[in-house]
Amino acid sequence: MYNLIISILLTLVLITDTSAECNENTIFTTPNIRFTIFENGTVYDKKSNLVWQRCSLGQTWLNANCNGDASTHSWEGAFDIALSNNFNNQSNWRLPNIKELHSIVEYACYLPSVNAVVFPNTPNAIYLTSSHNTYNDRYAWGVNFTFGNDEVVRRYNSGSIRLVRDVITTPSSGVITFTNDFTN
């Protein structure tokens, strides 16, 4: 009976825990210093020159954390959701392509494979991208953040979404100019 109770408790912890397991003896691929974290629930990635929503769609940014459960959507529906998203009064959010989404995978961590300081409470799930599969138009590309691998997903299946937007950098001055008025 004791083993059964322990087994059930461990299962519940594994299902609900979204804090990443990380190997501290390796070089991190997405170190905190790579990002500028804003209090408004967004983060600027200095390496990719993109602004990310820190929470997955369906979660709410509150008290410096992503709260609630991530929602799932079909690939086709994800584009409409991105177009209508107005997080922080910004209307230029979009679905990232496979290369962009894969750039935030943290290879030193798993369950999920993400920097949990930058992207808190990210579920172990497949995240959809705007990249379609060129070999079969019924499929698209996604990133499975459980272990950080790319996945081919059926376009009618659902997945989680993390939105991104572009940033323009003026090369001569090095000044960052956001594509819309960006407030901290």
C-alpha cells in the first residue's frame, strides 16, 4: 500500500511539475545573459533579435510568472490566433518558424528543454511553428519541448503556441527599434 501511495504521488509530481531538470556540468545554450527580460511578460533575445512572449498561449502573465494551463490549437488555427493576438497592445505577433522556435531550446535541460527563468512554467509539449513540411503538405514542423527535438506534426492535430515578433536594429547606431512602440 505504501509503494502504491508513493507511486501515485510521484506520478502527480511528474505530471504537474514544469520546472526543468538541468545538467549544471554542461554549457547552457540559452544562458540568462542572452536575454533582456521585461516586466511586461516579454523577453528580447539578443542572439536572434526577436521578442518572445514569455508565456505559452492560454497562460496569463501575473506576478512575474506564467499562470494557468497552456492552450492547444490546430496548425491552421494558430495563424489566426497569432494575427488577432494583441498582447501588451502589440498587434504584430506571429507564429515562429522552426529555426526561430528551435533557437530557444535549452539543451542542458529537459522536462522541459527550456530556460525556466526566461520562459517559466513551459509545459512538456509540442509547440507549433509556421514551417510546413515540404515533403507532405498534410504535415508541419513543431518543437517538442520535453527533450527539445524537432517533430513532424499533422496539421489538423493540436499543439501549444509561443508567439514572437520581429525587431529592427539600426546597424550604424546599434540602437534597438521595435517594430511597434514597445513599452517595458
